[in-house]
Amino acid sequence: MNSILYIIAVILVIGWAIGTFAYAAGGLIHILLVIAIIAVLLGVIRGRSVV
């Protein structure tokens, strides 16, 4: 389950980066970034080691 969180987090960060540079989605992209950061933090808090 933790690997799925990291995959989702990476996809959301990539989407945020694309949206930030393209100025396409505005505030929605930043919400996706916050969700990605929360997913990574949950993985770290649950004890998964960071590579």
C-alpha cells in the first residue's frame, strides 16, 4: 500500500510542476501538491524508510 502512495505522490507532484509552468489550472494544482506532500508524510510517519 505504501508504494501506491508514493506513486500517487509522484504523479501529483509532476502534475503540479506542469500546471505551475503552464499556468493552466491555478489553485487546483496547489491542492494536488498539498495532497502529494501529505501522502509522502504519511508514508514516512508509518515507518517506511526513505531511499
